[in-house]
Amino acid sequence: MTQQKLQKELEQLRAEIEKVDTTDAQTKTKLEQLVRDIENELEKPEKDEVQHGLMDDLRESINRFEAEHPRTTAILNDIMVTLSNMGI
């Protein structure tokens, strides 16, 4: 169930990334990389250091995008909680 929830959240995040203004290429690139990192972690769980780095990246992204992209931030927060519940 948690894996399905995470997949749904990643789909929502991808949809939000598509809505990001194309003039904000850096934000879009960062979010796309974050999605790839999450998917890579799910495919082959790494060591704790990588997991902590992923969670740090999620926290940083939440802080960075909170004002400009509130929907994206909410989805990132949901993903962070889901990953935490999965032990990542």
C-alpha cells in the first residue's frame, strides 16, 4: 500500500513539475532530479548515507519552493512522510 501511495504521489509531483513556468528552468531541473533520485532509491535501496541525503534534499526543496509552489511543496512533504514510513 505504501509503495502504491508513493507512486501516486510521484505522479502528482510530475504533473506539478509540468506546470512550473518554463522560465524557471532551475526549479524544474531540481524537481526532476529529485523524482529520479526517489525512483532510484526505490529500485535499489542504498546505504543510510544516501537515504539521509535524499531526505535532506527533500527538506531543502520543501523550504525552497514553499512560497512559490505551494502545491508542489505539499506533494514533496507527502512523499517525505511516505518515504519515512517506509524506513527510507
